[in-house]
Amino acid sequence: PNWDVNEIAPVLQKIYQYYGRLFDDTAHTMRIFMRRGRSNGGSGDGGSFLMNTPSADLNLPATNVRALIAFLSHEMLHQFPEEFDDVNIGEPTYWWSEGIATYYSNLIVYRLGLKNLDQFLADWNGFLRNYYADPNRLLSYKEIGGNMFGPVGLNLMYGKGQAFMMLLNARIREKSGGARSLDDLAFPLIRQHRHGGSYTRADFLAALDRELGPQGRVDY
């Protein structure tokens, strides 16, 4: 490829090791595979991720190397906050798994000093711009239904979850006078899950009640 694997790999390792410390799971390993595919994207499960790219040589435009790190940071984070255990009760919980991965993969890379403030804000505003420009943004996940992985669902899956996490962070910081943030809601839930504890929508709502009271249910 036209990008240096030996330059990017240590960056990804630093990010992944930070995730492990953050979520009390430093024994969790991760392998990333790349292959030529019909389009960009990939799939992951069980400590691995397979990335597809249409380029036979795995080449990327120079400006997309940072985007590659952002993309893989998102996918690596999925190894920790998965969908809730009660995912099959009739309402998808992508707003949680994709919202958390999108929100924190950008924020944590910034916290680690791997992107500057302008890059951080540009990435965040890009997600919000796409979400608010979507004429389907007011659809619920139930209304999207079987089209979750179609053109409508894909944008909303990430955008709606990201926007919700940003809203919750702002609400929690406002209510606590800046003493608490979304970290205080999300991280204990994820750590609890990593240690084999309960990890359901009800656990999330209980945490939401503790942080925001009735306002949290209104936002939800």
C-alpha cells in the first residue's frame, strides 16, 4: 500500500491499549485484516476485524490516512461496548453500540493527543451535519426496522446515536456543574459488562435516572 503500516500500527496499538485500560480488559486482543473488496467497509467479531477496500494494492489518498485511523479506532472500540444483552426484545439498540463507538472513538483519539482540536471539531461537526441534513432523522429505530442497513438506516444508526450521546453529555455536565459527564454513565456500564455483569437497556435507564432524573427519560 501507499501508506506505512509500521507507522499506523503503533498508533492503533496505543489506542487499543488505552481502551483496554479504560474498560478493565487489558487481556483482550485484537487482530485487523485487510483485503480487496467491492466497496469500503468491513465486519468484526471476537477480537478481529476484516476491512474491505476496492483498491487492489490497498492504496489510500494521502488525506485518508487519518480517516483510516479514525475508522479503525471506531471498529476497535466495538470490542468493548457491544449491543445490550436484551437486543432481541423488539427494538434495536444500535443507538447505544454505534453511538458510543462513534462518540468515544473521536473523543479518545483527541484525548490521547492523536488529533488536534481543529481536526476533532471538524470530525464531530461532520457527523452532526450529515445527521441534521438527513430528512429521515426524526424516524425512530423501530420505524427504520428492516432497513437498518439500507441507505436510510446506515446514516441514522451512527448519526442518531452520536447526537444522543452528545446531548446526554451536555445534560449531565450541565446538571452536575461540570463535575460529571457521559463517562460517568457509560464507563461503569461497559466495565460491568466486561466483568460478566448485567448489561441491558434497563441498566442503561437506571444509570440515566441516577444522572439526570426525569429529564433523562424525556431525552431518551
